[in-house]
Amino acid sequence: MLLNYIKIAWKVLLRHPFYTFITLFGISLTLTVLMVLTSFLDHLFGTHYPETKRDRSLYIMQMVQRDSARSGRNTGPMSFKFLTNFAKTLKTPERVTICTFYNTSNAYVGSQKIKLNTKFTDADFWRIMDFEFLEGKPYNEQNIANGEYVAVINDDLKKQYFGNSAESVVGKNIDVENVNYRVIGVVKGSPATRPFTYADVYFPYNAPKSNYQEEGMRGNFVSVILAKKKADMPAIQEEFQSRINRIPVPGVQNGWKYYSVEVKSEPYAENFIGTILDGGPGLKSIFYGIIFFVVFMLLGLPAINLVNVNVSRIMERGSEIGVRKAFGAPVRTLVWQFIVENIFITFIGGAIALVLTLLVINLINSSGWIAYADLTINLSVFMISMLVCLLFGFLSGVLPALRMSKLTIAEALKA
């Protein structure tokens, strides 16, 4: 029976090319946008190079200090000393790294200025993040203890600073902000949308201008905690939070008196979204409003339009419905037939959308709009896209199907 419904749907598509074009155009365009959006969200929050262990990593992104009325707050990264005391010494994790978000600096090749994004890290950064080293190796604890002026650069900076020569640049010097560093390694760059790993050049945390010796709780550093296995993450969070809860309050930071301190260790997506939702009722309302608007525009309006198209398409089949009703076809059977037909048509539009999505993703990756963008259609993105196709086909088909199946025999034959 299911095969017969699909055959009927195919015949209906061939019978009215104009309706078919309108239907498939609306479906494929809508699903293309949804697939690209899903791929981009996976690019932002999924486990990808070089953060391939993100599924068992906890991120410490910011400290929140509040006043006694909880109406004022001071928010930002932490000091190296604070993270060393409260995160680096945790017993449960496999490893803990302390690093900065990227900062801006300048380098010069002759008279040409190169704007750089720089990052200061410890040695464990290279053990937690799976960077691909094209040349050389990362700096280690010995390099840091010796106070060596070494750096790891990405492949794009290598081309800008040293030219397109295939010759190795390991051991050569690079001048950043009038400080000479010896290049110790070259890595494939990380996308700009991954702030914990993105940079053009990486320095040891004790390199000049890192400010790692700040004594207070606030500074320029963040942290990533790697669990031995995913099941250990709740225990790590509990251990970390127990230490944070022992911070004496009230206290004073840069002349500002605070009465509470909040520092969370969370998976990346929760940490990122939590930062937005913690911005107060106004920011929460804006965030949810944007999500609702995007979902409505991308799924709701096209579904409404396709309902109207499907009603017109099904109305032309009034005689078929009348005859089937006259021979005793129940309402449930008719509804199921039209829903199956519409889902089949939706999946045809989904196949077209998949091809268009691959083209759009390839354009984004090669355009340079996002440095080192690596959007892709992986299994999770594909499965979510198929689920959206199924939902979209059901939503745009069930109302017309219910409307037509409830017509009397006489009304159906007149339609």
C-alpha cells in the first residue's frame, strides 16, 4: 500500500509541472537554509578540529562577581594564578590547560604590517587540543621553565611572514611587537569561530605581555579541563565547584566590593549559551525572541505557504477522493495517503536541498568569510536534516489531508 501511495504521488508530480515546481522550490529553498544553519551550529558547538575531545571537556570561560543587591556585576576572564590554584590542581581530570583568548598584535615584514591574533598557553594546551603539526613540535614545560622565547605559528602566518617557500621555517625568528621569537612549530590553523584554539601565533604563558603574574582573581586567562572519560565530568564539576564555594566573600577587586563569586565549569555549548542567558531578563528575551523569529521564518511561513499549495493541489483530486469514499475508504486511510504523498515530495525537495547545501557550504569554506571554516554535512547534521524533512512534510500535509478527507462524497465530486 505504501508503495502505491508513492507511485500516485509521483504521477501527481508529473501531471502538474507548475505546482510541482512551486512546491519543490519552496521545500528545497527552506530546507537548504535549515541544513546550512544546522551545519553552522554543528561547526560552532560540535566536536571538530582541533577540539576533537570537546565531548569530554569542561570549559571555564569567565568569573562573575556580584554586589550585595545583585544588581551590579563584574564579569570577565581570570588570572593565571587563580586558575592554577583552583583548576590546575584538581585531582579527577586527566589534564587541565590554562590559556588566553586571542589578543591582537602586529608583526612587520619590511614595511608591510601583519595584524596578528596571539594566544598564550601552557604546555598541556597542546596535549588537550589535537593540532596537526605541519612542521616542528609544540613547546613543552622545559621550554617554559627556561624562559625561552619560542612560538608556534599557523600555516597562514607562515605564508604571510616567510613567503610561499616549501622550506621549513622551524628555527627561524619572527618579530612580534619588537620581540624576537624562535619558531618551534607550524600548525594547521583553527577556525576563528573556536576562540579557545584560534590564533595566528601561540606563545608560552610566561612570554612578554602575557600578564600571567597578576595577583588578583581577575586577569586574561581561561581554562579547559579534560576528563579521563565522559562519565567523570559531573565529578570534576563537583570537585571544582566545592573549591569555588570556599572563596571568602565579601571581597574587593580593583576597588569594587563584591559579595558573591561564580565560576562554572561546563561543556562548551552550555558555557557559551549560559553566558548569554546570564545577561539578565532583557538579553534572555532578545535571545529567545530571535530564536522564535528564525524558526518561524524558516519553518513556519514556508509550511503555511505549502499548506495553501497542497490544498489547491488536493482540491483537483476531489473526484478521486469522492470515488474512494463511495467505495468505503475510511477517513484515516485517506489522511494517511496524503501525508505519505507529501512526505515523499518533501524528501525529493530534501534531496535537492542537500545538493544545494553542499554547494553553499563549499562556497562558505572557500570564501574566507570565516578563517579556516570547515562546515560539513556529517552524520549528525544529516540525521537532523532528515528529521526536519519529515516534520516539514508532515506539517505541510496533515491539514490539507484532514480537510479533504472530511468532505462528503457529493462535495468531493463537485470539488
